Amino acid sequence: MIREDGFFYPSGGMISIARALQKIMGEYGGDLRLDSPVEKIIVEGGKATGVRLENGEEITARVVISNAHSRETYLKLLDAESLPYAIRRSVSRQPNSIPVPYVAMGLKVKMDCVRSHFSIILPERKQFDNFWNEFYDKGLLNYPPDGMFFASCPSFEDPTMAPEGKQVLDAFYIASPKLKYHQWDDISEEWSMSCIEFLDRTAFPGLGANVEVMDSVTPVEMERRLRLPEGGFFGLEMSFTNLGPFRPSYRSPCVDNLYLTGHTTNPGGSVPIVMISGIACSSLLLNDWPDIS
Ligand SMILES: Cc1cc2nc3c(=O)[nH]c(=O)nc-3n(C[C@H](O)[C@H](O)[C@H](O)COP(=O)(O)OP(=O)(O)OC[C@H]3O[C@@H](n4cnc5c(N)ncnc54)[C@H](O)[C@@H]3O)c2cc1C
């Protein structure tokens, strides 16, 4: 773990947390399947009895824990008949957190002006004040310089994140998940180029000419790659009516033996916070199932 100026960063990137969990699971005899999308949670007589993978394989279990988004769990993985109308309606209406589309860049050489995590690049006050009502709420496409950027350079402190002599830079923005007049897929490249051009002009002179590879990760792309509805950064919005008793509970209220965890449950989103959710959910499960050790 690297710590600098209040930020904590796992050496080797976020994937090292997943690898550490994989190692611990292996030590306890667990079997982890990667690239195995679940198509359905099997429910018999009101109880979750296992999962069916997209490849058709069925895995039976006494208990099913879903770490997927609550909308994925309730509206996709469960059949409609397993779900009371009130739950279906409330799950589908809970708003997601804001998406943070970003441009991931691989730089040909290290740039002195690029520092660690995070640099925050703000527009002029008036533009920023108008951002939510002028752009976000109306679903209008906002090009820089109307919004703000968080720029992060993981390879600054962790050289394993980029080839020798090179650098990676991620520039995170905020933009509406659903656009009124555009499709994200149609404008992703053009939007990313405008981000790079803006960052070159304002914060990182020479950036444009130094970009070797680029990946535009729009809200739609996040939905596809991460199964993250609307690309919501922290799963469900972390507002008063989406927290505490209003957030999906660890123990499903409508399907026995089904548990939920992750950033759509309490306490909410971000890596350290979802770990609390994991601990709370497993404690509840051990309480409900004392014979599972
Ligand atoms: C771009 C971005 C940057 C972020 N940066 C930070 C940061 O710097 N620090 C921080 O603390 N937090 C950050 N966050 C937030 C943080 O990543 C999330 O809050 C956290 O990862 C949520 O963990 P989770 O386990 O609940 O969900 P996820 O990490 O989303 O894990 C859920 C998993 O379930 C899988 N899944 C879904 N449906 C199925 C299915 N049907 N079958 C099989 N698998 C399925 C998904 O593919 C996914 O791998 C960031 C989020 C984003 C989007």
C-alpha cells in the first residue's frame, strides 16, 4: 500500500486487492471462477438454490450472495415471478450515482508536469455553478471546459503501472449517463480528443503529442464492461433516500437464502466502504447459518 498526502493506493493497482482476496479464498479451499457470467439465480419454492451460468452450467448452493448491482440482481438475475411488484418498482426507481467517464492515456515519455493522485482541474466558477442545471440535469453533452477533471497518474508512485520511461494518466470527468441529443458511442472519440486538447492547453502542456494509446471509457462503456448500470461511480446514489433502511438490504426480503453485498447495499460506494458491506453481509450470513464456517 502506497500512501501519499492522504491518498491510499494499493501497489500494482486496484486489481491487487482482487488478487489478494483470490489468494485468501484459495487458502481456505474456495473455488473462484473468472469470466463466468451468471444468467439467473435459481429460485425454488421461494428459496435461492443456486445459479445458472450463461454457458448453461448450474451450480447448486445453500446460500447465494450477489455482489452485482441491485438492479442486475433483482431485475435481471431473478425471474419476475420471484419478485413482489413493490420491490421491483422501488429497485428500478432508485437513482444511480453520477457516472465519471474518463480518458485513460498511455504516454510515450514521462512528463514533469504530471504528478500523483489527484490533480483537480476546475473551470471558471460561473461555468461550474451552471454545470448541473445547464448540462447534467438536461442530459446535454458538455465538452470541457464546462466541467471539472480529476487527473490521476498511478505510475507516478508505482512504476509497475507503466513500461520503463513511460507513464499512464487517467482524466476523469462528470457527464450525464443518458444524453438527450447524442449517443455516447457516436461521440466518445471526439469527446476524448476534446478532453486531451483541453488538458494540454490548461494543465499538461505537450500532452496531446505525447499520447501513445488512449481508451475512452464512457458511461455506456462502463455499463458494458463492468455491468454497472448507467456507469454510476458508486452504484446507487448516496443520498438520504438511498441510504440506511432505504438501500437494498443484505438479506433479500423476498427470496430466502439470497444475500446482497457491494456498493448498492449499505454503507455505499468506494473500495474501503464496500469492504465494510462484505464484512457486514458475511457476519449476518454466519449468524443465520451457524453451521457454515
Ligand atoms: C471509473 C471508476 C473509478 C473509481 N475509482 C475509485 C477509487 O479511486 N477509489 C475508490 O475507493 N473507489 C473508486 N471507484 C468506486 C469503486 O470502484 C466501487 O465503489 C467498488 O468497486 C464497488 O465494488 P463492488 O464489489 O460493490 O462492485 P464491482 O466492483 O462493480 O463488482 C461487481 C462485480 O460483479 C460482476 N457482475 C455483475 N453482474 C454479474 C453477473 N451477472 N455475473 C457475473 N458477474 C457479474 C461485475 O462484472 C463486477 O466485476 C471507482 C469506480 C469507477 C467506476
